[in-house]
Amino acid sequence: MRINKKNLKWWQKTIVYEAYPSSFQDTDGDGIGNLKGITMHLDYLKSFGVGAIWLTPVYASPMKDNGYDISDYYAINPTYGSMEDMEELIAEAKKRGIRIVMDMVFNHTSDKNAWFTESASSRDNAKADWYIWRDAKEDGSAPNNWGGIFGGSVWTWCETRQQYYLHTFGDFQPDLNWENPEVRRALYDVANFWLDKGVGGFRLDAVTYIKKPKELADGPVNPFMGYASVHDMTANTEGILDFLHEFRSMAVEGHDIFAVGEANGVSSDELDKWVGEKGVFDMLFEFSHVNVQFDGPQNWCQTRPWKLTDLKKAFFDSQKATENTGWYPIFLENHDQPRSVNHFLPADAENQAAAKALGMLATTLRGTPFIYQGEELGMTNVQRQSIEDYDDVLSINQYEIALNKGFTKEEALACVMEYSRDNARTPMQWDASENAGFSAGRPWLGVNPNFKTVNAALQENDESSVLNWYRSLYRLREEYSLLIDGDFGELFSDSEEIFAYTRENDNQKAIILINFTGKNVSYDAQQVFDAQPALFSGKSCVAGSLEPYQAVCYIKDKG
Ligand code: GLC
């Protein structure tokens, strides 16, 4: 599909903000953020152009994976508030032109979900086939050698049924059996319930795993894991798109919403089947740029040095892949990733100029920016002294795996610390008061000690802050439509210092230059001949050179 530039949809023109409710704002002092806390800050979000808020799961949940273990899709987690609070959030957001996007965790539920308790109660109950049950092998061992994304076997034994159930993630997250039409219908009903509440879109969690191959056969063992990776064995199994077309027709088509899939395992040559007119989603999150330092999804403690050209290649490939097909969701951070300043500019993560450089990238590539909470302040990773300070189930499991592999405690902690999902999950830093203004009580996860210098209140009044830079970037997008509808072009592809590209429509051309180093760099000034700097960070803007981490957007009219 050729994108219709004149008639882009609302979600192609706006900025999406990902809110992690537990850590956004607590209004009742229990140390955990809540829905009222999000409603309270809607004007703040509006101030840098947010038109949709993706809420990570807010449903009833035992919270073993922070809501990605849902016990009731039709109820709000009481620590987040009530259904009335949710309705109020949707209504108050709507008044400001902001839509609420729900996270649909449809690969699995919590083991405390009534669907699972019933399914687990016997081999012949009404929901007996709603999950993936298999007999043990003759010797009593698990049905196959697959290992899960959170470590360990994907199989857990159930005494009552005398069978194993499959879980791609934790043992508390049993996978639903999508082959069963009743299961699919139940999930579409959930989506429609939320559509009736007025939500503006869906993010489909872990969606490439919903279809399993017919034979759940053993696979090649990944020596580090000691298992065959469930990702390798199940991601993007043939036939998955039939399910997703059904989902689209039952829960997306006919509504003015967008659907974005978390699509680990979809390669760019398959993209046209997944997105765009013939596809099943409007956008797909793919991870090549955030995995630039890993050899594969399971090699989390074996990083490799990476160069700027590697990162640029990942982005440029995605830009090319979505040139004519679908639409790109630009993200540098999310609740599963380290903070982008640490990830991509580790030498100067605390430097506000570094956060601004990444802000330019996040808002001027071609696609819809997805900004993760705190990214607009330049929030950073957190250093912890011991594994006891971690909440994330994945980090805790990874630590254990590293110890079992012979790493020392210090080494294991170092592995976990750099990429732990908790880095992104520390409470929002609103001001310099106790607990960063996040909560009057003890936060569920310790605040990053740098909150006295990195916080929204301080940045509000500082013209040159990261927050005000995001506001400028938003205005830039509003003023120059080519930053939304313009084509993308590579520039200086071989440079290990400058991340540069162009955007171009019928009337104008933009040249975006971002210095990814902490030193002054120069480039061929001819590139910006005739153009005017529409926005730049740093002290001054001189054609042909860039200050450390300087980001510039030049614009020129076409003759
Ligand atoms: C997705 C979520 C992650 C969660 C996992 C299991 O990858 O982003 O946070 O742990 O799915 O639902």
C-alpha cells in the first residue's frame, strides 16, 4: 500500500505516550501509581503533543509480571482504582483530544484467571481445552525440551489434571489455546468490551507466540539456556495470520482506532502480510535497533560492542521496510528496555544534551513516535547494590541463571543491572520532594537517586530543559508537515559520529543531523546550503559543524 499522504489517520500524525501505571503517579499514598494519577497529569502530557496514551495492563492481576498476568480482563486492578476511575480517565483524556490505548495480553492469562482455574480442575470441564495441556512423557518428564522466555522449561505439572500446561513466559502465565474457537471468541469479546468503553487502540502483547506448531516436537538446544528456545520454536508459526485476520475483522475494522503488535520474530520481508492494507496491524514493534548489542534474544548477558553504523542500519532498514507498507512505530524505550540514554549514549547518559539528541531521533524519523514515561525528562538507568532491590521477575530469574552458569554474584548483578527491565520502571520524577513527588508512601520500587536534579518541576521552568525540548519538537512537527508525511532518505550512512537523514515532501526538504559523540564534529556544509535551522539544541548552529550531542533540523523550500 502506498501511504496516502494527504489523508493520514489521526494516529499517524500524533505522538503516543506509554504510561506504566504502577510508576506514574500515586494519589492515595500506597506507594503504587494509579489511574487517578494519570488523569491528574493529562495537561502535562498534552503540553508536548501526546494524542494517545498506551497503558500497560491495568486489569485485575496478581502482578507477578506487573499486570502481564491478567486474572480478569473485565476488571480494573483495585490498586489502580475502579472502573469509574477508568471511565473518568477515558472521558477526561477525550476532552483534551487524547485517546487511551489498551494493552491486550492475549497469548496467556494469569494462573489465577477463572478460565484457567476451571481448565485446570479436570480433564473434562467446559474449559478443559482453553489452555495447552499435554501428557507427560513415559518417564514422567515434560512433553518436550522447550525453554521459556523467563528461563526454565515451558511446562509446569498440574496435580489435578495429571498433565503439563505450556507457558511461553513464567509458570504463572499459562498460554491460551488459540486453536479453540471459543477462546478466540472470548478474547474478541474482551476487545469489544473495551471498544465500547471508548478506547482508541490496542497494543497486542507477545502476539507472535499465539500460534504453536501442530507437533510440539523437541528442538535444537541452545547451550546457554539448556533448552530449545520457545521463541525459535513458535514465533510466527505458519497459520498465525489467519487468527489475526479474524481478530482484525472482529475487533478492529470499522472502528477509528489503531492496533500495534509486539512482533518479535517477524522479518521485514514478511511485513506486508502483517501491516498495511492487506495486513493485520497498523504498526508493528520490531526490535532490531534495541537489540543492536545482542547476538540473539536469549543472549542477554553476552553483549557485543556495536557501532553507530549498526544502529543506523537497523533504523534505516525499518524506515525502508515501512516506506510503502504499513507505518513505523518509532521507539527508543519501553517498559522492557533500559533507558535510551544509557542504551545508546552510555558515556554521557546524565548529560541533557544526550537526551535531546535522542529526542530529535524519536520524533523526526518517519512514523508515529512512542515516548516512554520519563524519556521526555532524560530519566536514566538506576544502579542497585543487590538483587534484593529488584522486582522484575525476568531480572531475578536471569540472576539465578547467571549464578548457575558460574558467574560470581558481582558479575551476575552487573549483567542484570545494565539491561534490567526495572531500569525503566522506577517511579516518575515529578519534583525534588520526598519520593520525587511520585507518592506520599513508600514507592513499590525505589526511586532513582538522581531525582533531585532530573525532575519535571525543575525542567518546567528551564527554557533549555529536555522537557521543553520535547515541546519544541512537538511544535516543529506541527509547523512542518513534512516531518509527518515526508519521505525518508539516508544521509552520511557511513559516519560513525553523525546520525543524519532527510525528510522530503513536494514543497520542502528537512535535513536532520544528530551528533552521537561528546566532541565537536564536522560535516560537508554543502548538505545544508540554502537551508535554515528550524530547531537546534546547543549554543549556536553553524553550518558544517556540530557541538557535542547537538541535534539540528534544517529546512529548505524546494524551488
Ligand atoms: C511482553 C511485555 C512484557 C511481558 C511479556 C509477557 O513482552 O512487554 O513486559 O513480561 O510480554 O506478557
